[in-house]
Amino acid sequence: MKLNDLIDKVASLPQLSGLVARPGQPLSISPVSGTVKPLLYAALLHKYRSPSLIITAREDEAKRIYDELKYFMDALDHSTAIALF
């Protein structure tokens, strides 16, 4: 399975749609850890294509999520701009 197929599959999960039931409201996926978290972010960005802000507790976590999210979005050949602050 290609990475972009995996992201499409994750984006189509009904549970993911349930997380975003109220657009414009904060969304927390805190219980999720590791590479799964950036994969979920990529699926959400891919599916909803709306501006997003990801806040982390630590700078090293932000860098790791940024690197992995950029990898996933590049695999989708996605034009979404991603920045690390």
C-alpha cells in the first residue's frame, strides 16, 4: 500500500469525521502518540483543507511533528503550506 493510499484510508474513517463534528472548534487528539499523531493531522488536512494550528508542549515534539507532517503531505503531493514557529 502506498503512503498516500494509507492517508486517504485514514481520512475516510468515520471516527475521524466524528472528531471534526464542529468546524472551528478546538480539536484534541492528545491520547494518540508517536507517528500516528502526524498521520492523523495529515489525514485531517488532506480531507478538510482548512487552516490549522497545532500546539505542542515541547519544542522537540513540535519539530518531530513538523518533520513527519511535512513528509506525509509531500507524499500526497499536497500544496498545503506547513510552518514551524
